[in-house]
Amino acid sequence: MSATILPLRGPAHADTAAALARLEAHLDRCALAANTVTAYRRQARAYLAWLAEPAHAAEQADAFLDHIGAEAAVAAWRRSLLEHGASPATVNQALAAVKLLYEHGASMRIKTKTARVPPPGAPKALSRTQENALRRAADRRGTRDAAIIALLLGTGARAEECARLKVHDVPITERTGVARLLGKGDQVRTVPIAAPARERVSAWLLKRTELLAAKPHLAERAGDALWIGKRGPLTVDGITDVVLAAGQAAPKDTGLAGTRPHELRHTYATRLRHDGADLEQIRKLLGHDSLDTTRRYFLASDEEIAALVDRALDY
């Protein structure tokens, strides 16, 4: 007598696990960059998790039934991502992942409306006031969060690079310190850590040692990962959550709610440019392959142009 297998919900959702497995198999074979594959896996799982939430399960019950249901569900998810502050680039990456999920997991080619990417210009950076407010908010949240925010602002690391750090990647002495960052294309670059970030990272290293000594079970899961939480090493999402939480904890009038790690990277590069760093220096510190990518930081913002006019025409 064979057992009857019941889907968790209606038949429209019965094959989502199989669809995800087929997408995973496709990603294993394709020639995409490793970081892109990782991002697509994460975004596809996030979409299926969103579909499974009680608030969406009934409304999107036909998400895998046909093209109409699929495109309606994806459009709703797109709106949700934008409403929760995801950048256009992140939304478009998520949509690309879900299109692959349907194409290779459910044999459906769906149409999606991409999010509008703002025209090229100087990347958004925090003002000095915002940066200081974010640092203070992180300091109040605790040693680990203060160290993460300080390191992101003090090295320009991407969220992925920050999450990959091991304890031995941040050798720090009283007067010196560097971060060895594993970037895109598995390229390693070494970035100096400024004094304020060194102090906070050093404080976290001491706290981390105390924490793991008191919790041996956590030490086994943590290994040599620099950043750890209650369940083990922090993921990219964990690093992003720390930044979001610090922004949310800052005073509302600072406009920091919704701040993400890449804005801290932009802030780092913008500070360097304002302090006289040249194009090649910033390219090297950020780990860009092309000078064209770095050149964006040398485009004058509206605020800079206004200040220039005020100085030049002050009579």
C-alpha cells in the first residue's frame, strides 16, 4: 500500500520544490559568475518564501498554474520589493532570477516589467551628519553592529565581502590594521582600516572571544567567521539587516531608514574623492575592474555645483 502525498497547499504550489530543484541544476551548469549564481539562488528562494506567506498564499494561489497567474504573482512581488526599499538594481536582479525559475523550473517564459534604474550620476552617499548619526546608532546597538558599520564605512567593502571575512582577514595592531577582502571574480585586495574602525573591530574581536568561550556549541558553528549571531556566522542578509537596523534606530529626521550596505560603500568612495584621492587610488581600494565604474564618483553632485556657484559668485 503506497502512502498518499499531500501538498502543503493547493495544487498550484505542489511543484515549487521541484521547480527550485530544476533551477538549481540549471545554475550548476550555466556559465554565470559565481556571485550572480549565489544571488539568483537567494532571490528565487526569497520569492518562493514570499509566496508561502499566509498573506500571499491565497491571493497568489495560481502563481505556478499558468502564465497569467505567474505574471500577476511576480508583479505583486516586484511591488512588494520596491515598497520595502529595495533598489531598482536589486529588484531587476530578483526579477531575472524568477524568470529563470519559471523558465527552467516550470517551462514557462513570463514577461516582467523591470524597475527603472536612475540615470548614471554620482552614487548616493551619506552626508557627514547622516554618517555620524548612523555610527552613533550602531554604537548603541552593541559592539558587533558598531564594528560592522565602522568597517563598511572605513573600507568600502561590499556586503558580500564583509560577510566572507574571517578573523585572520583583519590583522590589527595598536597602530595599524588591514582588511583582506575577497571580491568579485575571487580577487583579493587589502584595504587599510582607519583608526575609528580599528578600535571597534578590536572591541568586537574581544567580545567574540568571550561569547564563544561561554557558548561552545556556538563556537563549533561559528568556526573562524568574523561576524557571528545567535545561530552562527552572519550571511549577506545578516550584514544587510545590521545596516537596516542601525538606519532604523537613527533619528527619523536623518532620513537613514532603509539605508543599505552599498550606500556605505558609496560614502567611503565619496569621502576619499573629496579628500583628494585620484581615480586609480579609488579604483584599487574599491576593487573595480574598470576605471569607468570608478569615474562615477568624480561626477559633481547637485549640491557640489550649487556650492561652487555660491563660492564663485559671492560678491
